Amino acid sequence: MRELPVTLDLPRPWTARVPHADDTPAVTALLAEHQRAAKGSSRVDPDAVLGQLAGVGSWTRRQALVHDPAGALVAWLSVHDRAAGRTVLEVTVAPTLPDGDATALAAALFASGRRHALDIAAMRGLRSTLLDSGAYADDPRQQAWLTAAGYERTRTWLQMTRRVTPDEATRLPGPREGVRVRPVEEHDDGLPVAADLQAVHRVLEESFQDHFSSYRESFPEFVMRLREDPGHRWDHWWLATVQTDDGELPAGAVVSTVLPPDADGIEGSYIDYIGVHRRARGRGVAKALLNRVIAETAGQGRNRVGLEVDADSPTGADGLYSAMGWVTDYCTQSWHQHLEVQS
């Protein structure tokens, strides 16, 4: 058994170890059980779980699985070194555990996650880092654990879905005059052209500078993280440009992925990122990008497009999404904690 890099002081007779690929079914079941208890429904992609446990996604994560004396999985800790000064901490505890046991176990996992984050920050040579965790809006148990661990609720997010019909592959309006939306260029072997990938990253970084909790994510970190998703496709990256007095300039970008089949066996699309540069706002760029994703989704025989939007966004993005047919399925929350690294 591989040793955990940071001490995990567990209460009672529970034991912890590093996960491996064979744990995918058990972890998938744990996440589904948690989702059903927290928001009344579940949809967990086993391929995404496998990627985090033992695939490319595991390269930037420190993880621990906790088992009871009978060998049943009761909890999962994931500490993701997402970017310099940004650590994403996920603690999932089986909802079937008695409240007292679950609370004690969650406290131990949050404490271990904090030590991991400090160790990661020290390895990066940072003086501070932000711990980023979350909860479903209707999950008071997780929210209580986050509060006890020193986190503060910072934001609410709307998880939205829009149904797509086959005819939308061809009937949606195109961009306004002077606006162009195109996929990133590809080489003959199907790999994307570096300049276009870098343009997408740059325009998204600059678009989000004035958004909540904006932080710098380097191009390698950005690309590496997005490629972890089993639904990632290079042909789901689009770049919008506008005509200006200085010529055609990048104005916006969208990165989407493939959602696994729903109960009807039909895939969907998910918008991971959409951003419009301030120099192009008010020119219909966001709507043009959204229409492109909808049309491509319909053309590929998929039935829905999902996305996440800040409920308190000053840009009023949720209003645009609602006007274009998106509806809110459920809400999630961001919880943050700032850590200072001891010298």
C-alpha cells in the first residue's frame, strides 16, 4: 500500500490509503449516494472518476480513500493543485454514516486537506494560498462541516441546462456583422494550432479579470486541467473575433466538452468556459458563441447544453442564459479559506 504524503489522523478504527483504478466503481457509488442525499438526484461519470483516481487527473491531486473495518468505502479526500495559490479541496463522506461519526471523519479530512494545501504552497515557494471547496445549496451537513473547518461561503452558482432540438443545427441566427466565430485551427494530424489555443486562453484570462475570485492560471495549467475531462475534444474550442480599426482581433472564446449519455442514452454538451473581452462587449459575441455551441450540439445528435453561472454576476449573464432557454436545475456554493504559509 502506498503511503499518504501528509499525515491523516483518523478517529475510530477507520483506515486510509491512496486510491487506484480498481476503486472506480466504489467511488462512483459513493459520489452518487452523496448527490442523491444532497440534491435529490445523481449523475456521476465513471470515466471522469477513473481519470481523477488513477488517470491524468491524478497527477495534480493528492487523494485518500477511507474504509471502515469491514472494508466498505466511507469517504474520499481530493486535494487538487489547480494553479499557483489555488487549491481545490473536496471531502465526500457517505451519508449513511451516523452524524457523530460522519462529523468526526469530515473534520479529520478537512484538517488533512489543509495540511496538504500548505505543503503544496510551500513546494511552490508561495507565502499564501486559497483553499477552494464547495457544497450543494441544499446540503446543510456539508455546509456545517465547512464552517467548522474555517471556510466562508463566498458565492452561489446556478447549474443550468438547455434542451436542444435537431432543427437548431441549421435554423439559429449567425453572428452580427463584424463578428466571426470559428473553431480553433487544426494541423493535418488533428492536433490544434498552438497560437489558437493560446489565443483562447488569453482572451478568457482577460475576460475574467473583473469577475469574482479571478486568479491567474498559466497556459500549461489551463490546458492540462481541461484535458483531464474524458469529454474533452479539441474541436469543441471556438474563438470569436471582431473587426476593429486595428484589424480582426480576438473577442471571445468558448470551451465545451461532451456530457455522458442521460437516462435516454443521449449525450449532451457542457460549456466549461465562455468569456467575452471587454473591447467587444455589447456586440452580441456571447450570443453568437452560445448559438454556435447549440447548433453544433444539435448537429451531433445531442439533446442538451449545460453550464454554470455566477448567481451574483454583475454582467447579468444568467439573464442572457434564461432568455435563450436555459433553466436552473440546482444550485451550488463556493466556500473559501485563505492560508498563510509558515516560513
